[in-house]
Amino acid sequence: MSRLVAFGLIVTSCLPAPAANEPSAEDRAKLEQRAQALQTRIDDLRTEGTDEQSLADIAVCAKAAEWILRHSEWHKPDYAAKTAKTLDIGERRADLLKQDKADWDQQPGGVALGYVSQIDGSVQPYALTFPEGYSTKGSKRWPLYVVLHGRNGNLTEASFIAEFNGKKPSKNDYVQLDVYGRGNNAYRWAGETDVFEALDDARKRLRIDEQRVVLWGFSMGGAGAWHLGLHHPDRWAAAGAGAGFVDYYKYQKKTSKLPPHQDKPLAIYDSVNYALNAANVPFVTYGGDQDPQLLASTTMLEAADPLGVPIESIVGKNIGHKFTPEAEQVFQAFLAEHSKAGRPLPSQRESIRFTTSTLKYNRCGWVTIEAMDEMYFPATVEAEISDNGETAVVTTTNVAALRLVRDVANEVEIDGDRLPLRDAADGLLPDVWYLRDGEGWRMLNYDDSREYLSNAEVDKRHDLQGPIDDAFMQSFVVVKGTGTPWSDRHQKYADWSLARFEREFDKYLRGKIRVVPADEVTPEMIESQNLVLFGDPGSNALIAKVLPELPVEWTKETLNVAGKAYDPNSHAAVLVYPNPLNPHRYVVLNSGHTFHADAFEGTNALLYPRLGDIAVLKTTEDAKNGFMEETEWAELFDVNWELPRK
């Protein structure tokens, strides 16, 4: 089980706060003392063997106080009071837990809760609102609405917890889950993982009707609903997006193309590329007729209509960036209707129309795309059950390997090739794998299926497909060197880059990255986490160990990448690649996220990958900023983790 991180309070301000809202030195000291005392109680409760889920509900209150104190995020006059209220909640829960009365998540009304993220071991908040008459007793399974908030520059963990905890019970017939989403990132990257980790934690606490989970949001939440609703179309009974954005170029009014290593990954970031997937989930969109973000609705409709994919569209009259009461009623009625009907089980879907441009998002119902011919181009599957369940008819584009649930039909016809399904591979695995070669599609037997799963050739697969930023959606650990660097200048840059990653992840993704010395990396870390290596082969023994298997040549004198030599004192190679020590996980070299503070502070449409899978950066020392970086070369590996041939 994951261990909760102990929060050592650091009170240095990262950003200046308005003086009018800053608590007095005396009040600030009291908050710091209370937060530290609460953390001590958490540590004591853990020593006593208290379960981690209950501890997370307390630790999230201590974390809220730590972050607002350390970043001086006193955005409103009542934020000090809200921080005190959050600590009250944590202290009261610690008292109840000590008395074996941890029932705060079992009563009608609103409750702010916490869970431990697998990404970084941080504790993150979310909220549940239970309706009148809610009870944990009995066998009833409750519908669940997952709600994504809009962009809020004043949002903190403390304000979130104070807003939801203690809310009056709703009059709805469902439980509502409000997502914190690690702040303001349009539910991308760690923010996307947050949605599903919060949902998984809620599943452990209450009886959820899995076929009646609804997703919706407005503004940034609308962008998130488009993203999560269309990239994961088989997870929701219905989805709804109010306003938001669905692409980069039109939303940003850009007419010139980004360079290829940035333009191609927009195919995973822009929701408009996934319009076909609305065929698998009932979708409703809304925009005010005076709201520039109505563009999200019109753009999606323009993409979906030629495909014959229905999207319900609602336009508010004479209104800007908010719902009219009438439109909101129609919007919610659509979600309620489809929640009541429920989503089909995977094997019950008679037809599937699914597309993806990345193996990150590769599943819908009983179809999983396991491999593609070419990344960042649409891989499409059109599938239906015919002959009264006798045959699954599948047509594909840009698909090299498929996995199908075996019990949907007796046999399958893939692009005209008829193959067994229900009894395939001796019936020993729940799914059946099919590969396409020069002669067409072939079924894998049991042994070949197991070999394919091992990915012995180390091809791009789900969660092993890049780009660099993908490595930070899963569990990762940063590894620092302890040896003597080959280049003091390069080491200085690597240290600066790591410090920036730590600072930006802390501020904008609300967690502390785990950093360990190279000589303390354990086999368990190699097995379970992506390794993010900073330094050079002299300073970092792990870089030296994996370097022979990486697509770079690095000596004290020369850095060779893609057939070109660079000076390692003034250039840095950054990349993501299958870890030679565990090819089912990533290794990342000298990079955190490839977008930085300016993108986080700007519109969420800017959080797209900047460096592809591999890049060479020219680094120049700068007295004000530490270093300046210039991308001299960047590229995306092909499906075999090889550089494209010229």
C-alpha cells in the first residue's frame, strides 16, 4: 500500500501575495504551528497502524495548509480563515479516528476527502456530495456524477476543502464527485490521472452503479469533459461539455503551423481529433451565443456531422460565458436521461466506432488497439456484431495489432479475414490477440499471446508510447547523481533543470517529486516506476548503466545524436525511452515537463508537448534566469522506438 508523504513545512514564499490578504505574522505562525502539530498526529496514527485511507482524509488538510503557507496563496481576504477551517476539519477527524469513529464519509451532505496518488505519493483532495436520504446501509448502488471545475486562479486545496466540506445534502438522486484535478490544467497529464484516481478512491468508499457514471464540466471543465469523454468513451453513461476548447490552432487563432515535433502530438491533445468517439457515448454540448468559447461546440459539430455521429447541441440565447437557466435544465435533463438508461457492458456493445492517434488512448468496449502502423495519425476501428451474435465484423485503418474480448461472438472477420474468436487460443485467456502482417490478419495462440504481452521487441505500446510528458502521468522517481560529473557546466544545467521541474510541479501540479540518489535506487523502484535521470554518465551511475542501450552516444568530449555531434558542455540531450533495466517502464533523461510556468499561467490550450520524444537543447547561462534553452533538434520515435528514416 502506498505510504503517505510526511509534509515538512517550508514557509518560504514562492510567489508574492497581496499584502491586504496576507495574515499577520502572528496568525501565520499559529497556522504553521497547527499544521505541524496535525502532521505529528498523523505520524503517530500511522505508527499505531491506522489505515491509509482514513489517514489521507486527515493528511489532505495538513497538505492544504502547507501549500497555501509555502506559496503564500492568500488570494482572498478569507483564505486565512479557510485554512484555519481546513485544519479544524483535520483535527476533528484525528479525534474521531482516535475514538474509532471515522464516519465522516458516510453521512448526507458534502465531504472533502483525500487519496494518495500513485504518481508522486502526494495526497490530493476531492469532494463527494451525498443526497438527502443517503445511507451506506442496504444494497442500493448509487449513480455518480463526476464534475470538473472551471479555471480558477484563486483555487487552493484549502479553499476547495472549505467550500465542499459540510455542504448541505443535495436533492439529487445521485452522488456527486467534484474533482480538484491538481489545480488548473484542463485535466491533462497528472490532472487527468487525478480524475481516475479520485474515482477509484470513491469506489472503495461507496456502492457506485458502474453503468451510471456521468461526466460533465463547464469552461475549463468543459475542455476536460471533451478530453476525458472522447479519449475514454466507454467509461461514461453520458458526458457533457459547456464551453471550453477542443483544439489549439482555432482556439488560439494561430495560422502558422508548429514545428512537426510539436504539431504531431497535438493529435493527442486536441479533442476534435476524437469526434468519432462520440458514437460510443451520449454527448451534449453547450455554449452561450455571445461566448467566444461557443467555438468548441461548433468545431466539434463540424467534425462529427460528416461522420454521422450525433452530438446534442444547446445554445444559450443572449448570454456569454455561463448557462441560462433554461439551457442548464435541458443540459442536465440529457445527462439524467442517459444516466437512467446506463452505459452498456463492454460485451453488450453491438457496434463500436473508435479512433485514436496514440496508444495512450487505445480502448473502447470490446476492442483494444494494441499497435499502430504510424503514431499520431488516426488509427480507426469500425466494429459490429452481426448474424445474431455469430460474427464480429471489424474494419481497421492504421492498426497493426488488435485485442478483442472473446465472448462477444463465435468468430471475427477483420478486414475480410475470417478467424476464430470465442474458442481461440484454447480459451485460456479472457481476450484474443490478432496481428496483421503482409498476408493479412492472423490469430495468436496461447504461447504467442503471452510472448506478445512480454513486448520482447520493445515496440510502442499502451503507456509506453511517449512523448516525454507522458512519463509523469504514472508513478515516477527522479534520480540524482552522486559521482563526479564529466562536465561541471552540464551538471550545473542539469541541477538547474531539476530545480525548475521541482518548483513547477510543486506549484502547478500540487505535489513534491520524489528524488533519490542513484546509489539508493532499489529493484522495486526499477520494477514499478519510471526513472527520471538527471546529470551525466560521470555524475549519475544509472545514466552510465543504461547509456549503451539509449539512442545517443555520449563521451566526455562529444554528444552524438541522430548522426550529428554536439559539445556536451553546451548541449543537453533529453529523451524518453523504454528503460533498458525494465522495458515496461520509461527512462527519462534530463527533463521534467517540456512546458513551463508561462504555459501553466496562460491558457490551458498551451500545455501541449514541446520536445517530442527526444531533443537536443543548446544551453546558455543567463545571469537573471539561470539558463536559456534553444531547441536545436527534436524528433518523435516511430512505433519501434527508432528515429524515422530520412
